[in-house]
Amino acid sequence: MATAARSLAAGGLVAFPTETVYGLGADATNPAAIARLYQAKGRPAFNPLIAHVGDLSSARQIARFDATALALAETFWPGPLTLVLPKTPDCAVADLATAGLDTVAIRIPAHPVARDILRIFGGPVVAPSANLSGHVSPTTAAHVQSDLAGRIDLIVDGGAVAVGVESTIVGCFEQPMLLRPGGVPRADIERLLGRALVQPPEDADSDNGQPLAPGMLASHYAPRTRVRLNVIHLEPGEALLAFGLGAISGIDAASTVMNLSERGDLAEAAANLFGYLRTLDTKGARTIAVMPIPQDGLGEAINDRLRRAAVGRE
Ligand code: TXA
Ligand code: MG
């Protein structure tokens, strides 16, 4: 467990058992580690991730709990329930892990191995299920090994997990919403709340054919400033989101330039993406102009998120 915590602190990717399924953990505050995590899962898509914490006071440092959220946390944590909550202003979870949303998904797992790792590590750990994208979630260390050996730094074998399906995800919005059915039965939650959980809208994105969750992905992060993609000629006064050191005409008249990765590294670009978009959005530019980004590796997910940011305001 100490080795796992050290590896996480060094930016490593560590698979570990939770009571639901094995998770693939990374330091939730380290965007470069999170970019590697998306890469390791293959066919990368920046689905927002669940931040795992060891106790309620750590959870309250990263998210705001209203009375309903507190009641759910006190009743079902530690355990297979994830709450989607508004981030606190000083939330340490990287924008890349929350896909730039203003909300963060959190849970306190019940598995003793997960709890020990979180306690020793001492910070939030993001962990999607430890499978390749499109595969089913792993319930043994051997499943993790067969999907991810060679792509990650460490697998902590804690035997077969107890629950075997992922956590139930509840969005603590005006009306509490069942974003994904899972380890805590809906009826138990509704009994505590004294009312029915509402359903997410029909157009919710699907998580690679796994149980639907990301109801709120309809509200993908989009800057207020217009976004223009695949730009090779800059108009005066535009803010430039650059990639690599390729030439671009009109750059002298740019209002601001931020480079996702001067050395053209897609993992570095992914780690910087949401933070840079947010910064450029505050500069009062007419447009955020984005240079072409290659479509390979993490580039596919970067381009997907950029397209969503662009249509958001068209
Ligand atoms: O049992 C589990 O929850 C396991 C173990 C490892 O903890 N983890 C897991 O993570 O299933 P993952 O990444 O496979 O699924 C997380 C789901 C995704 O469908 C994602 O869209 C949703 O949580 N999610 C995360 N943050 C969200 C947010 N801010 N708003 C809405 N949905 C969110
Ligand atoms: Mg999954």
C-alpha cells in the first residue's frame, strides 16, 4: 500500500481494488498523470472521472455538500455510491479529470485496500474502472493484468471484489438524479430521500456501452468566447491556442498566445487543454483560434472536446 501511494505521488498509474470493481488510480491533482491514464485506457475520451477520497472532510475540500448530499454521504459512505456535486472554489481536482465541468464526482470506497492507499497517499485519487475502453469492468487483478499489463505502473491484488458492478451515481442537482444505477439500490436512496430520483435526459452520452452515467455531459464545458478550429491564418485580435511550433500567419496580431505543447506532445496538450481554454476565455478576445491538432492517440479526444467547445456557442 505504501508502494502504491508512493507511485501515485510520483505521477504513476496504480490499479487497486475497490468494493465495486478495480479502479485505475492517478493523483487527481496531477494533469499529466491523468492524461497518461486516459491514454492507458486506449481509445481515449475525456469522460469525467470519479475522485476517490478517504473521508468526508477531504470530500468537503473539493465539493460543496447541501443537506441532501450530506445525508446521502453519511448514510452510504464508505460504500458504492458516487455523488456529483458543485466544485468548491479551491477544488484541487484537475480540470482534465472533471472534463472542465463545474461539478465533480466523489466517493469514499469501502474496500480496506483502497482505504489504506487513500489514507497513506493523503489526497484525492481519480480512478475509472481499470479496463481498456470498451471492455467490461475488472473484478479481479487478473482482469486488470490482461487488459493493462505494460501500460500502467502497478497492480495491487486484493482478490476478487465484493460488489462487481460500479457505484451508483447520483447527481445532487435541484432534483437528485440517478445518473447511473449501481451498487447501492435506487430504492435505498429513495427511501432515505423520501422521494423518487429523477431520470437523466434521453440524450445523455454513453460511456462506451457501459452503464449510462454522464447525464450532464450535455453541458460539456464551453467557453463564452467563440472558438474557431483548425486555424492556419489568425485574424487580428484573436487569442491563439497553439500546438507545436508550426507556422501560422498573422500571429503578430494575436491578443494572447498559449501553447498546449510546444514539443507537440499530445499528453501534455491534454493536460493543459481545459485550463488553457478557461484562461483564454477570460482575456476578452473576439475569438479563441485553435491550431490544427493531430487526430492520433489522445488527439482524438482533444479534438472531440474542442469541437464541443466550438459548437457550444455557434
Ligand atoms: O464503482 C465505481 O464507480 C468505479 C470504481 C473504480 O470506483 N469507477 C468507475 O469509474 O466506474 P468510471 O470512470 O468507469 O465511471 C465514472 C462515471 C462516468 O460515466 C462519468 O461520465 C461519470 O462517472 N461522471 C464523472 N464525473 C461526472 C460529473 N461531474 N457529472 C456527471 N457524470 C460524471
Ligand atoms: Mg468504466
